[in-house]
Amino acid sequence: SAVLLLNGPNLGILGRREPEIYGTDTLSDIEEAVAEEVRVSGWDVISVQHDSEGDLVRAVHEHNDSTVGAIVNPGALMIAGWSLRDALASYSPPWVEVHLSNVWAREQFRHESVIAPLASGVVVGLGAFGYRLAARALMHLSETGTG
Ligand code: DQA
């Protein structure tokens, strides 16, 4: 089994992107952290990052049957990523939304996420550690069948 780690626009340059807001962990650090968490369940990680929404949509379709859950940081697509939202609506396994920064402590335009109403849960403001928490949540949801 595998978990889909899906990161949207501008998240490929984590580590050197506004580190005072997003921290210094790189995307590969995050991939390793998630892999470490899900290893206890024998899960692999399929990590996908794209800057364009269409590619993210295709990745959601492509991995629907091959993954047991997803961790999704949509980046700024949280604001108006309606196609990503619709793709996730048809994604059957449970998934958790993650934001590194506390979006509610920031600009007004980051205060609402179009994908959040569809998520099993949302982890916000805990930096890269939030991805670990999301991974644990997915294992819990899978074990309990409550996703
Ligand atoms: C982000 C928050 C978004 O508002 C922003 O556009 C990002 C990163 C986060 O992880 O904190 O790209 O999703």
C-alpha cells in the first residue's frame, strides 16, 4: 500500500522559500519524515509536486486506486483551486489537508480553503511536523475505518 503525498505550487522550493514563514525543511526532508511515519504500517510514499493545477488533478486521478490515503498541501490553490477540489471529491480514500503556516494568522485571502470541506481533517500552522501528524492521522483513519 502507498500514501499519496501531494504538494501544490511553490512547494518544490521549500527550504529556501520564505524560510521565516515555511521553515527550512525541504520537500525531500518532508518525504523522508512521512515515509518514516508510515513505515510502521508497511506503507510506501508516492510523492508528487506540481506547480500547475492540471498536473495535480491528473495525479489525483492516477493514484485513486493505488493509494490508501493522501496528504495534500494545495498551496495557494486552497483559495480558488476548483478543479483540484473536484478531483479530490472523486478521490475515494481518506485524505488530510496540511498547511505549514498558520493561514488564519496571515492575510485574509488565506482564511478560507475550497478543499477543506472535503478533507477528513486539516493540520495547520505546525510547520513540517504537520505532515507527520497527517500521516499518523491517515493510519488511524485507515485502522478504524473512520476516514
Ligand atoms: C501554504 C499556505 C498557502 O496560503 C500558501 O499559498 C502556500 C503554502 C502553507 O503550507 O502554509 O503556498 O499552503
